[in-house]
Amino acid sequence: MEMTLRWYGTKFDTVKLWQIRQIPGVKGVITTLYDKQAGDLWTQEEIAALKKDVEAESLKIAGIESVNVSDAIKTGSAQRDEHIQNYIDTLENLGKEDIHMVCYNFMPVFDWTRTELARKRADGSTVLAYTQEAIDALDPEKMFSSIAGDSNGTVMPGWEPERMEHVKELFELYKDIDEEKLFENIVYFLKAIMPVCNKYDIKMAIHPDDPAWSVFGLPRIINNEKNILRLMKAVDDVHNGVTFCSGSYGTSLDNDLPHMIRALEGRIHFAHVRNLKFISPTNFEESAHLSSDGTFDMYEIMRALYETGFEGPIRPDHGRMIWGEKAMPGYGLYDRALGAAYLNGLWEAIEKAHKA
Ligand code: CS2
Ligand code: MN
């Protein structure tokens, strides 16, 4: 594995590349052109400029998170083929710049959903949290303003104001899209992009739905072992792969995370490893990475990755907000750095035990 941190670019991130570089073992970042809208084309010049920023601080781009997929592609509406062509051209330009891993998701309307961005824990840290009760009481159109109010002035990924202005129309677009239709549309999309992925060896890595069940009546298809394996078989090409996000699949206590990792052997191209603490099956918060601070056995998750020969980038995903830091919720420097150090420690121990 290759330890990385997510970085949103000079214009958007409170965390600096020089700080990331000082985290032991981190040699690369996962980044994006954060001001691109889903459906836009990324030019080779824009990608090269991003690369230059990263390399100027002696880091490398380990992959992109995300090249977002437009709602037209997800719903199969009129602009679908035009957006797919832009996606193909974007992949081509990434390939020419020697970038070989792209994370994306296929969630309708909202990316991840949390109901609190700063729940206070006993130690004074704050974390992102979710309760089903809060969702059930919320008008989906108000979801955006409730999220934006608490984000420390940052733009949260997947909650771009430009898109959220049109929430009502977005819901309208999905009104006839059920799970089968959404599945058909993702297969259509993947089949269209596989040739360019093969040409440049770009590994696509789908991020799971978070939480792993339907919110606001919208369909969900990337949420458990059976469904993700179905997608792997529907487009049976190594370039059609997975971002294994423990904190997203793990929202459902029915998902056996180490088992899923083993079932997906060879198809996991990117890993997000973080822990959740469950108060009840539908009330959870994002804890520290340490196993004993949450519900998951992080050792078993890392061991499953190791034993299936995982070689891709990995990142600590979200962290708590600690030590008075002001940053994008989930994406401060301090707790993610602690997470990276802890995951590196687990990996070293697992590797040495295997070699002994
Ligand atoms: C991320 C997702 O912050 C997060 O929860 O893991 O937003 C992820 O970046 C996207 O779903 C991937 O497209
Ligand atoms: Mn994730």
C-alpha cells in the first residue's frame, strides 16, 4: 500500500502540502480539480498545472478523488453521451499525465450524508455524525443549508452550492430512477469508458454509498457485498474496481468489512480506512481511527488488505477536529495525520508478522 492524504488544492484546502509531506510515510496526495462541475472536461494543461503544484513540494499525485459523474449520466438523461465523452477525454488527459487511479461515486443527488458536522465528544473533539431520526425529520431541500451552516466556511465535497441551488430539479430528475435503472446506467457508463481505461491503464475505483441505505427515497446500489460484486461481474475488467471505504460500507452493521475485502481481492484500487462508533444501528459518529475508540477492528481490516495483496493508495479518510484546528469538517490535518501514523503502524506489524 501507499499511504496518502486527500488534498483539495491550493485554493481550497486549509492544509498545506509541506505539512502533508512531514507526516511519516506519506509520499503522495489524492487530489482533484475542485472547481470543476460534474460533466466538465479537464484539459491536459489544467492537470499538468495541478501536478506541478504537488511535485513542487516533493510529493506525487497518487490518484484523483474525484472525477465526478454528472446527474445526466446517472439518470441517463439527454446530456448523458456528451458528458460521457467529456469523461473519456478527461481520462485520456489524466492518462497522458501518468495518473492511473480515479475515484468516483454513483450516488443520486447527494454525495455522503451526515446530519451533524460537529458533534462534540467527551474529550472535546468534534466529529461528523448521523442519526436516522434527524434525516426523517428533514426536508431534503433544506439539507444543503443545514450542511453549509456548519462547514467552517469551506465547500464540502459533494455539496457544491452550484448543484444544491437546483436540489428540487435534481429530485425531479430521479423520480423514475429505481435501483435497476441506476444499475443499468452505471453499466452503460463503465462500458463506454473501459477502452480509454485500458489504453492508459487507469483503474476506476467506485466509492460506496454513504450511508449504505436509501435516504430521502433515492436509490442506492453500491452498499453491500452482493451489489458491489454484481457490478464487478457486470463489467468484468480489472479497470472497473473499487474504493474500499470502511466508514461508508461500515455504516451498515450487516456488512462484514474484512470479508468484503477478501471477496473483492484484485479489484480494490484505493482504500479509505476510518472507524465509526455506533450509539445505535442508525446513530453513529466518526471516531478516532484506533480500534478501541470505535466499533471496527482496524487490525482485521488492514490484515485483509495486506493478505489480498493490496498495493494501491490508502488514506485515513475523515478525522476528528482536534487541538483547536479550523478546517473542512473531516479534513483537518491533525487527526488524519494521527490516523495515517496508526495505520502505518498496523501495516508494519502485519507485514513483519507475515515475514517472520
Ligand atoms: C468522501 C466522499 O468525504 C467523503 O466522505 O469519502 O465524499 C468521496 O470523496 C466521494 O464519494 C467519492 O466520489
Ligand atoms: Mn470514503
